[in-house]
Amino acid sequence: MRFLAVLLLTLPLALAGPATPGDTDGDGLKDVLEDVNSNGRMDGNETDRMNADTDRGGEADGAEVRAGRNPLLQVDDFTWDKDEDGLTNGEEFEMRTNPSRPDTDNDGIGDKEDPFPLDARYKTDLDKDGIPDEYERLHAQNPEVPDATEDPDADGLTNVEEFQAQTEPEIADTDLDGVTDGEEVAKETDPTAAPCLKLAPAAPTSFPDADGHWAMRHIELLHRTQTLQDEKPIVEGYLFGGARYFLPDREISRYELLKITLMSTCAPWNPEGMPVSRSFTDVSAIIPVDAAEDDRLRSRVIYTGLMRGIVEGYPEGDFRPDIVVNRAEAVAMLLRATGMQSDISEDPLPFSDIPEDAWYREILRTAVAGNIIEGYADRTFRAGDPITRAEAAKIVALLMEGNASVNANVNTSSVIQSP
């Protein structure tokens, strides 16, 4: 049905209609718009008034112009296969895949063969029920038995609807907010995240080193925002000589960034003792009873990030929690945590230093489209440079402000504004 819909969509566009007065080739463009200088020839950037499909890409000139595509360029026609992955550009448009990349999610499976071409986490669907095998195994379902229409937790959502909403098919109220997943979907609220944040009733003592800093507003927002569960601020700073400092220009570590990311998105912590898919050589997954509170928190943060697909370790088997994060890695981590939808537009990136084959290119495109990141004045992004605590605070704050599912109790208008 998917390909039939595309065919029905594109077929009238690809064929010329009958000639009409002033439109010799019936392509939907008047002759005066095709032969601009009226010399009876196709010159320069003119289309051919005698040929409905000047670029011979399969789509009429008028259809391309109305859709904002180039009638002189074959590869952007809806009936063309620009990336030679077996899908026409029109099919890719319907599927929301990237017509310029044969493997949109970069998981090693071409878009045509990939049952879930927009999500690298999912690669197979043995029973073809629309639910990935990886998701079914995670939730103790049988990937070889079609069970898309079942509703084991009786919350009003079928298994396939639970997958689409990324809810727990075995728990009727995924975010434990007292409203079932089915009710939340019907009300168009997010069933995966209950509001868990609030602004402190009174502003805490400001960080002296954040006063007047370009990121002051974002730092103050994270400083004032607390979790409802334990009323801890998202950022606490460092204690020196009886005062707390944020150290905005200091580089941020993998662990520090993951911690504030999870707190700002209301991600549920892994219960202590919960089995994990893998363990790191430098961070214990089994927390001793007598472990210090900081060590317990570090383990829970890192393994929560692992289980939620936000972070991975290194091939050597370690996590390296204290090494600094570069700018590209930080943006990728934050977008994975929030589930921000990929941007599939072909708009050029505003940065001059991003290689065409960079693994993070589409991630940056998504962040730019969401007004989450900016480059430097010289139009560079400097993806390999370490990200500072101030830069990370800005991105976390912007993502948090835009996520009403977690910040319903946060009135950011009362937060001090930077000059």
C-alpha cells in the first residue's frame, strides 16, 4: 500500500497533460515562463516548452517548479532514485528517509531492506507485525509470533501502538503518573514522561562565576530547576571555600553531561541490581552495600544511560566517565536522550567545517533545525573541540524548555534573563 500511495501521488506529476493554450507541452508551465526571452529556443536556465520533462527525470516541469524542485536537475525528481537504494525519491519522501543516503539511519541495512530505516536500534522484524524483534525481546515478547493487536496490560494500546508510542507494553501506566498510556495518547499527552521538574520557590545563591557570563540565563535555569522526587537541582556546582561555583568555561566530562541530561529529561533510573546488557571494566554494575553515595549514583547514571541507548562504551570494554566530551558527541548524547526527531530536509548546514561523511552530520542538521545549536562567528562548528560546561548547560536548558512533558511545573519566564 505504501508504494501504491506513492505511485498514485507521483503518476499525475510525471505525465504531461494535454496541450492548453499558452502551454504547448502541457507540463503546467506557461510557454512564456519556459521561453523567457521568446526566441523560440531553450537557452541558459530555461525549460523546454516543447518537452514536458526537460531533465528527463520522470516528472513534469510544472510539478517540479510547484514543489520547489529543479526542473533541470534529474536527481531530485520524485520518480528518480537519487541514492540508488531501490526507492524513488517520492517513496523516500513518504517514508521520511533521506533520498541522498541509501542507509538513512546508518545501521548497515539499506533503506529498502530495512523495516525500520529511521532508527538504528531496530534492524529486523521476523514476524512482520510492525514491531522490531529487538523491542519484542526487550519486553519478553516472541519475535516469531505476530502479536501486534494484543494488549497484555489492558491500557487501551495494542502492542504495535505501544511500540509506536515507545511505552511499556507490560505496564499500563509507563510514566507512573496515574493516567494509563491509552488515555494519555487519546489526550495527546506524552505517556512516557510525567512532569518531574519544578522551579525552586526561591532562587538559590547564584554561582559567582556565572554572573555576567553569556550562558548565565541557562545556568541559572538549571540551578533553580529541581526534580520533584528528591528536590535536587539539576546542577549544583562545586564547593570551594564555602561558596559554590559553576566553572562555566571548564570542559565537561562524559559522566557529568550524562547526569544532567538524565535529570533534565526525567529519565527513570535503573533500579539497583537490575540486569544490564553489558558491564564496563571501569564502572561496576553491581553496587556494594557499603558503597559511597557518589559511587552508587555514578553507577546508576552510567548504566541508565547505557540501557536507554544514550551512551555506549569503548571497544576495549571501558566507559571512561571522566574524559571530556567533544561538541559532536555532546549533541548526539542530548538528542538521543530527548528523542528529538531527525530532520530530513536537504537544507545545507550553516557550518563550513563539517565533512560530507561525518557520522554526526544529520545529528547537527536536526539540532540546527530545532534551534538548539549555533556555530561560531567564522561559520565553523568545531565538532572535535571539547564542549564546556556553559555550552552544555545552554543545550540542556533549551531542550528542557521545549519539553512540556517534563517541565510542566517550570515557569521559565521568572528566571533571570541574561543581558
